[in-house]
Amino acid sequence: MATVFSMSGSTLKASAPDKERLRTVTSIEKAPTYSPAVLSSERFHHTLAYESAETWLDAAIEAFRTEVACDRVSIWQRIGMSAQFEMLHGQASDTASPPVSRAIDTLCEGEPTLIRQQQVDEDGTRYDTGDAWLIVPVLARGELRGAVCVERSADARYQPGDVESARALAGAIGEIWSRKRINELEEGLMLSLARYRLLHEHFPGMVFLLDSEGRIVSMSLFAARRLGVSFAEVAGYTFDQLCDCESAEDLRTALRSSQGSQTNETIQYEAYLRGKKGTPLPVVLSIRTHEMPQSDPVTLIAAEDLSRLRKAERQLHRRDRIDPVTGLLNRWEFERQIADTLLELGDDETCSVIYVNLDHFKVINESTRHEAGDRYLKQIGSVLRDTLDETALISRIGADHFACYLRDRSDAEIKASMSKIARTIRSYRFSVDHHIFRCGASVGAVTGFGPDLTANDLLARAERACERTRESGDPFLDYWSPHTQNAGEDGDSEVDWVARLHDALRYGRFRLYAQPIESVGPDRLRHYEILVRMLAGDGTVIPPGKFLPAAERFGLSDELDRWVFHETLAFLKSQQADASQCQYSVNLSGKSLANREFLDEVVATLQRNPLLARRLCFEITESSAIGRFDVASAFIGEVHACGARVALDDFGSGMSSFGYLKKLTIDYLKIDGMFIRDLLGDASNQAIVKTIVSMAQAFNVETVAEFVEDRNVAEHLASMGVDYVQGFGIGKPQPLSANEDRF
């Protein structure tokens, strides 16, 4: 017969189908107890000596059944905080399961409960039948955690002593469960502590705990090891004291922002941590403030080490800009750095690219191994680094092509670098597998100037110059400027004139000319000014106005002066005329006056040839002498000591002529032609010339008037006290070699 239960409050009602005029009901009532309750669970504590809970329960139930007669005893455990129970120990009844859950209300009140089944006839008479259950709550730390269920037949009554014994058993079980719970909590706490220590000591991350004032109260062992400090050394420090000075203030702001945040959001901040291990450590900090129960909030900081990331970035950056074989700049980085320097290039500054094309690299690379070829390229890179100074940019821009960028170097310096590179590579020997290879390279260069220069243009021109070197066998220096390509009368640009100047110097297409300087007084010494002319490819003479501006602009004037000086000496050595009969004036440009090496060369040559020195006069322009006064003054003293003379050219064109004249111990003063051309028709020019002559006479300096066009002017100059005259009216320049007897 099935029974359906329904519960309202603490009363359980049951209904069943009518059968033989009887119905079955289940009653729930409080069990009888002593007043006051007599409870002693200690009589069951001797069973705690058992090793397992199952064995202990068996022993406790067996002891209980010796005191209380019953059919079955079972232990039930509450499922969480619900009204459901599950059997933990004992055997279920074959007829009906104990309705432990039905007694939840009285059990929660901590009271034992009797549940019995009865039959009621039509008159309301009750008859005991079926089973009766005594259900006693098991309390652990004041909470209902289970129940003890004692089962016997319905006609057997439970006495107060039975109930108290059941309560004693439930009390013993409750104490065991309480102790078990405490043990579980202790074990959980110990496990949590062990896990915390594991996390604290072995977690591979830097973690810091700060109090509300930002002081360090804890740090992971990994953080201590990574920074090379112990917790005792930093305990009580504010966290910003671990950061470098640049990021400390921003970090304090981030900490205040985190502590003042209402949303507990994580704030990330990049900083550098300082410790005892070398350079500051780059990290990204994740900062979050947490509220603590019954305590001030704490701030948790996790620091992610970025040093490996930074190293990888540097390696990636290096891979992007460095040639992996030679360790030199790759082409992309080379062009980028050139572009950066071109932005800073002044209008009067130049830059140069030397292009190197290795010879026989393909033979070395294919006849040995590619590893050997890489080693060869690496050693050539080392040769280039050792050959050039630290300011040079050096790059491997192709398989066997190298390029070097130099800024604001003279042509002489560029040529010297080209020759040194070619000579060093040519003298280098590369050995592999008992084979020795002779090395070589074609070296060309380009010098660029002016705005709108580009790295591509410079490299293209340098490569073209290298090809010309390969064809001719001689190092070739080219010139390039995007804004000097306006053609002259003959269709050549200024840059093209520079290339022709180099060719003329290389192949000897310059010629010496001489123009007479006539004395208007009793001086019988013949004077000539040495001039230079350039021959075109067809042998025609090119006037100086065509090529001298380019020579001055591109710094070739000192090389031209060197050629004129040595050619003039060679001419003088070939002459048999008496030294007292002729004197030759050689012009020195401002570039030559600034070239200490060239001046030393001139002085040393004069000291070796004292007779020739007395036949030479060096002309220095007024602007060059004033602009490099100390150098000019020292040079004048040195050539005077050798017996040569010095003339100050273009006098009167400067603003400080009279102030500097008394400080320069010159022999001749050449009056600028601007005062001579219209002398007869311009009274002011006549006054200026008279003043210059009077001043020169006061300093015992002889004067020379340039640009004299006719004899009338010469005679007027003589009447004004001028010592020498020079110009087309006196004599035109003539080739020096064609008129040796005359000169």
C-alpha cells in the first residue's frame, strides 16, 4: 500500500485509498525526554580509538543497541543546507524508507522527533501498525548536519531513556563531525598556506603587496631574486623608491589613481625597477587595489619583466638595420641614415659616398664554400672599419658591393680615403682550405652638395664612378648637385666642369702662362705672374673664368695651386738665367692657405731650393689673409726666412685693409683693379689710389696696379708713385713653355 505525504508546518498529513473501511495516517510528534535533559555522549567516546569513521560508527551503533532495543539504526547526512538527507551509515528497511526529511522543522529546532504510522477506522479510532521512527538531530557547531534514525515496530513505545540514548549518540556524532570540520578547516588552511608559500616562493613572477600608504609589506621571492635584494632590505619602502627617478612621479600618480578608484579596475603602467643587478629593469606594472575585511585596503602590483622583450626588439631592430654577414649597416638603414644627415647639411657643406666593388668575389664564393665567402665579406667589412674613422657610415649594399658615407671632407681627404681603401684591400690576402686568394676592388666616389640631395642619387652616382674606375683602372671622384645642372655657353654644368678638372689634373691638361709686371721706376728686375690655363680635348685653351669657379666651389683650388707651384719650380730649374733677373709670382687660394699640409710642403721645398726661393713671390688675396690672419702671418714669416717674397693681392676690396696692413710684413701690395679700370675719369678712384700708395710707402711696401689697359693709365700711375703696373696694356699672358728664352 503506497502512502502519499504532504507537510504543513510541523504536521505531516497522509492520505491513502480506502480499503476495508480503514485509512492509514503518519503522525509526527516530539519525542519524550527527561526534563531537564540528561545527555552524556561521553559513553560513546571510547570508540574514537578506531582508525576509520566507518569502524567507529559501527562500534558506536553497536554500543547504542546494547542499551536501546530497536530493529535498525541508521545515520543520515544533510545535503548541504537543503531539506534533503542521504543515508551515510546503516541499512535501509525492506518495507519503507525512514521519512527523515519529513521532520526537517523539528530537527532544525534541535528536538528529537517521533514518526509513526497508524490506521484509523470510520469512528476515528487509531490502531498502531507498521513502523515507528525516532529521529534525533545531529548538530555540528550549532548547525543541523544530519540525523540518527532509530526504527522499531509501531506497537513498541519509545521511553525517555531511549530518546536520551539516541541524543547521546547524535551528540557524539555531532562532536566527531565538528572536530572533523575543524580538522578539515585546519587542513584547508594549512593547504592554503602551503599553496601561498608555493606561489610566493616559486611563482616565476614579480609580485608586490603594498599597504594603504604605498609601503611594501610583501614581495615574491622571484622579485627579490630578480632585483638582487631581500625583503628585509625593502620592507617599509614606498614602491616608487624601487623605480628610477624618471618614472617615480608618474608611478605615484598611478598608485593614487588605483587607490582612489571605485571600480577596482587594473591600471597598467610601464616603469623601470632598480635593484642591485646592474641597469634598471624594464617592467609593465599591473596595479589593483583591493578592499580587506576589518582592515585598510591593500594594493597588489604584478610586474611583468620586459627585458627579454626589449632584447628581442633590439635584436629585431638590429636584424632590420644590420647586415647579418658583415655586421655593417644594410642598404635600407644606410640610406635612411644618409637621408637624416642630408636634412642637416648646410649650404656650404658637402657629403661624399665611396663605392667599393670587390674583384673576384664570385670566384672565391663558388670555388670554396659559401661559408668561406661570408667570412671573406666579414673580413673586408673589418678592413673598411679599420681604414676609415668612426664618423664614417659603412654599409654592405649588395652581394660584393660596399659603400661608405663621409660628411664635409675635402677632395684630398676623399681621394686619400679611396686610395687607402684600394691599397689596403689589394694588400689583403684571404686564405681558405690551404688556398690563398689575392684581393682587389674598384673604388669610386661622388661628392654631393646643395639642397634636395637624396641617398639614391648619391649611391647611383657613386656606383657610376666605381664603374669608371673599373674601366680606367684609376680611382674616380665624381660630383653631383641637383641644382647646378644649368648649362653654360658650351653646354656644360658646373658639376661637369669639376669632372673635367679632375681629368685635366689626372692627364696633365693644364698649362702655365705668364703675364709681365712692368716696373715704372729704375728696377731692372723682371717680374711675371704665373697663370694657369686648361686645355680642352681638342687642344683649345679654356679661359680660367670657365673652370676656376668650380675649382673654388668644390675645394679643388689647393690641388690646382699645388700643381702650379711644382710646375713653376720645374720650369725654374730648367732655366739658366741669373736669379737676380726674373721673379715669378705664384697665386695661393684661400683653400691652400687653410691647408697646413700644403703650406708645410711649400716651405720644405723652398728650404731645399734656396736659389729658387729667391726667384719666387707668393700672392695671397686680401680676403684670405684677413680671414686666416694668424696662418697667413706665420706663412709669410716662414717664406721670408727662405728668401721668397709675398704680395697682398686685390688690396682695397676688403673693409679692414688698412687696419691689417701694418700687421702683415708683405713686400708688395697689388691694388684692386676696381680702382684702376676708370682711373682717369674717376677722381674718387684717383684719391683712393693716392691714399693706398702713400700708406704703402709709409710701410716701405711696393705697390702694383692691376688691370692697366693702356700706357696713359700707366704713366698717370707712375706720376702717383705706383711702382709696378700689370695688365693687357702692358703685356698679355703668354704660354710659359713656348717663350722660355723671353722669360
